[in-house]
Amino acid sequence: MRILIDADACPVTSLTRQIAAEHGVSVLTVASVAHLPQEGEVIVVDNVPEAADLAIFARVRAGDLVITGDYGLAALVLSKGAKALSPYGTVFTHENIDGFLQRRYLSSKIRRAGGRERGPRPRTRSDDLAFSAALRVLLLKSGQASRKLPAPAEE
């Protein structure tokens, strides 16, 4: 198992690297030239729409885990037998991905018609804890984590 991070606007890159290192899991970060992370193995792509998504899709294998907030990319990696996790701790599955894609489609229709929608709320410590817990559970289920899970950090 590897973890691939869709790093353009990803708020959990460092947290993912930290947890992956605790469990000996390799991490590959894919980012556009406009969003270069400062650590680890990085694939750099052009600063054009979907370039990072296409690079991840080309590299992902069954059993890998992709960290992304992009529902379309999540659907693509699920089709290859990989897992997908959002930066908020939502595990994308074959059972729930259609709902996320439908929501994305409806939001796009509203924007094209001139409507506006509220953007994402500010990230909180609880979001980091939810993501961390979900990532640890996925690693445990894949056999990549030790049975002893570290206690969550205190707030």
C-alpha cells in the first residue's frame, strides 16, 4: 500500500506524512507547480485543471489510498480498486460516491446559472482529529498499521 496525496489545496499533507511514517507507509505527493510541498517525494505537474488528478490516476494501483477532496478523482481511484479519503475524514466508497458526484453536479448547475453557494467552513482541530482517526483505521484495516493505535492528541 502507498498513500498518494492530491496536494493542491490539501490541508493534511504534513499530518498524512506523519501518520504514514509511524506505520512505515510510503507517501507520494502530486502537486502543480503552484502548490509545491516542501517535503517528501513529489510529482510536479503543470498548473492546469485536472493535471494532478490525471497524474494520480495514472499511478494509483489497487490497494493504494488516495487523499483527495475531489469527488471525481475519488470515483476514478475507487474504480481501480484503491481507497479514497477526504481531508475531513470521509471515506469514499462505492456505496456513497454517487451521492457526492450528484451533489457536485447540482452545485455546478447552480453556479452556471449565476447562483452562489457557501464555500467550505474554516478547518478546525476536530477536522484534523477526524481525518487522523479515519486514516489510522484504513491503515489498520489494510494491515499497514500496528494494532496499537496512538491516543489522539489532546485539544
